[in-house]
Amino acid sequence: MSDIKFTIDGKEYSAKSGQTIVEAAKANGVYIPVLCHFDGMKPAGTCRICTVRVGGRFMAACTTPVSDGMIIENMTPEIEDMRKQIVEMLFVEGNHMCPTCEKSGNCELQALGYRYRMMVPRFPYLWPERTVIADTPKLYIDRNRCVQCLRCVRDIVTADGKHVFAVTNRGGKTIITIDTELAATLSEEMAQKAMNQCPVGCILRKEVGYRVPIGQRKFDNKPIGSEIEG
């Protein structure tokens, strides 16, 4: 039962107690972009693409609970440009070659780039040297495309609670790594889940590439967010 009233961009909505701003907005048909967040997963607030303003303060909408009387700014020019800057930074901090990427058309970062009409990033490309991991039987890890959302780290866990992916190093040297011994035991279903969980083309299934033809990919006909905005 809805027991909370709140507003987004001047319009009043209802929410259930315990919902985050992202969850409440989605339930009311209001789109707030997310990248590190995934339904059913504990939010972490790592990417900040969901930033909104509440009471003059910027907050991550995926980790902030909605409260009664809360006034939220979501689609202001300042916030939308902030989100565009985040998308641009994620592109220039990696090596993203969309035309040759298997996840093109199904990539959430690419779809956000289209949504925010990113043409030429305002930041210089860093062209970092990043290695790939190809010595697991079912998965290929291309760190050039990783945006460190940590969805794989948080969600790909074995039946006995062991994490298949992990974070190593700190700051600008942070990378995602994989336990090759655990990865060798993954079922076909878990390997596919790992690929699907990745919002970009970092985690790929071996020997099953480019199965979805152009025109039938996730974002070919429906831009990201349109399923919420209607």
C-alpha cells in the first residue's frame, strides 16, 4: 500500500515505504538513468549516473530511500549535463570501439551515449593499456570496455557463496579480475548470466558471438528509458 507522497520535477507521486528514489520513480513511470544498479541487487551507488538533487544536495537515487514530502529534481539542465559528463568520462577512460564490439546495440553505456547525444566528449581520451583474460573456458574478459560498475562482483556468486569476480588495486589502477578456477566450474546458465549482467561488452561468452542481428538488438528500436517513460 502506498503511504508516501513525494514530488519529482514538480509532479506529485506515491511510493511504498522502503523504496529507493530509483525504485519509486520507476514504479511511477519516471526514468532515472542507472548503470551500476540492477533490479534485485543491493544498490551500491558506484557510477553516480542516477544523481538527483534533494533539498539542494546531490544524491545517488539508487541508494537514497524516498521519504514523505521529499522534493526531487531529476531532469534539470544541470543534472542532465552532469549525467552526460559521466557518460563522456566513462568513454574516454576506457577503450570503447562500438562498431566492433559484440555488445553494440545491447550496451547500456552506448545507449546512454545516444540518449545524451554524445558526439565528441569534452574530455581527452586516455587510451589506457588494459589486458584481457581469455584463459577461462566459457568467458572472455575485455577490460578495455570495463566501467567498474561492480555488477559482476556483486551478483555472480557460486552456490556456496564464493565470488567469481573481484576488484584489485585502487584509484586509477583499479581493475576487475576473475577467479579462473571458479570460472572453470560455471554452468552454461551462470556464464550467460555473467555476460548479461555486464552493462557493456567487458564480459562475453565464448563461441556464441553476434547471435542477435542488427535491428533486433535491445536498443535498436527502443531507446534506453523508453520502457519506463512509455
